[in-house]
Amino acid sequence: MIRYGLHYGGILGASSFAMFLVIYLTGNNPLGNISWIGAWIPIVIISIAVKSYRLHEGEGFISYGDGLKTGLATSFFGGLLSALLVFIFCTLFDSTLVDRFKEESLAQLELMEGQFKSMISESMYDQAVEAYNKIDLKSIAMNEFFNKLTSGLILSLIIAAIYKKNKPTQNPDQA
């Protein structure tokens, strides 16, 4: 199970980072809302990991628990690798990416300032602005990891249920 998590987690992390690079190379900020374009990647990779485990380790069968564990391991290692690669990229290649993300986010927040202040108090709005100002590369990398892990948990719960196939029980009279 861990072996499958490592293998497919590596593929997941590398694929997610490849999507990050594609978004970056097209002139968009991969830390912004456009990153949702890669939301399909964990679905595909976790599904392949669970199915592969079922075929190779379970001889065509897999319990819900084993499917869930395989999906979670894949999500964990994929999120870890993806966050690490984003951290390295932003440290070595484009240190302005985080600042641009903060500027874009604050600009969007300011555009909707009137709406926010009518829905929430002004102090809460000021806290949101303060929180955006505190964003740094470390918090973005941690957020990347926890987002991948959380979405991986939800996907693993669903995918494990889809691929679950228990071994048939034999009747003692038939054996």
C-alpha cells in the first residue's frame, strides 16, 4: 500500500507541478484561481493507484479500507512532492510569484470591498486584508500540501467506494 502511495504519489506530485509550470509558462500566476484547471489530476492518479493496487496486490479484490489507505498515501506523498517543488521553484526561479499572488488577491479583495463590508463587519474585512499581507512562501507551500491532502481524503473516500470489491466468501458446504 505504501509502495503504491509512493509510486503514484510521485506521479501525482510531478503531474501537479507540471500543470503548475504550464500555467506559469502561459503567463498566468499558478498560485491564483487558475490553478483549479489541474483539479482533474488527483482524481485520475488516485483512481489509477487504487485500481492498480486492487489488480496487483488484491488479485482483483480490494476492501474499502485498503482503497482508502492507498488513496490517502497517494495524496500524502503527491501533496508533499508538489508543495516541495513549488517551494523550490519559487525560491530558485521566481521569487516574485508570491508577491504577485498577494497583489492580485488584494486587488480582488479591494474590488469587492463594498460587498464584503456589507456582508461582514469592517474589522473582519481588515483582518482579511491583514491575513493576505502575511502570506509568504512557506504558508503557500503548507497550504498547497494541506489542500492536496484534504481533497485527496475526499476523493479517496469516493474512489475507494467505487473500486471496492470484496473477495467472495465460500459456503462451508461448497468447500
